[in-house]
Amino acid sequence: MRRGKFRIKDCWLPRWAAAMLRPYVVGCAICLVVMVVARAQEPASTSRSVWDGVYTEEQATRGEEIYRKECASCHGDTLAGGGGAAPLTGGAFLSNWNGLTVGDLFDRIRKTMPQGSLGKLTKQQDADVLAYLLSFNKFPVGKTELKKQVEFLKEIRFEATKPATK
């Protein structure tokens, strides 16, 4: 029986120690694969939609003030867009965002608005403006404010038409 040492990563182990560790390493790898497969089969965590009342009236009111000051010059008082600015209401707007998440819309606002002053608004102000957009588009008011963390907003589906069960 040959006695030597095997190199595992940057540690040198006797052959018998490496042989004893092998089942544990294989077992951990199998557990990892099982966890990844189980996670992939879970339903999407976006169980809420814009029809569940995801913002408050107060938040939408704050958002309207910010919108009038920072956004209306391009998108217009009626959010209809024009002059190269996209509409923020109506069929084109709703169909453009349908099937995505509120987090996707929040990201777009954060990364591209206001033009010429990117990053001027805080995350809270962006969430407030988003609440105003939802309010203007007649999505129902709720009891809790729209959060400013994108990971929470990614859990809210943007659905252009009200589902039959809501």
C-alpha cells in the first residue's frame, strides 16, 4: 500500500483522510443539487399584483407633487407624454409594462429619470412618483406604502387588466 499525500485545494491530506472526506463532499454536492432543483420548481414569488392595493393615497399625493415639479415638463400634466417622452398612462403604457413587475418600472425610473438629472430623486421619491402613476392609472389604493427596495417591488406583478378573481 502506497502512502502518499493528495492535494485538496491548498491543503495536503494523507490519502486515508481524503478517502474519509470524499463521502461528505459528495453528500454536500448532492444536497446542493437537490436544493437548486427544488428552488427552480417553486412557484414565482410574485403573488401580488397592482390590483391588490400596493400604495397609499398619501404616498400618491406626495408623488403627484414630485411629478409636477420633476416630470411634467416632459411627460405632461396628463401623463400623456409627447415630444419624445413616453406616455405614462393609457393603452400603450399599460401594454408596455403588462407582465413585468413594479420593480421593473421602478428600475426604469431610477436609471433613466429625470433626463439630464439622473439620480436627482431619492429612492423614496421615486417610489412616491410610482405610487402616483399607479393612482393616475386607476389601480386601487391600499393600506401600506409602496416600498423603495427593488427586491420587494419585484414581487408585485404589473397587470394591465384586472384579473377576474380580484
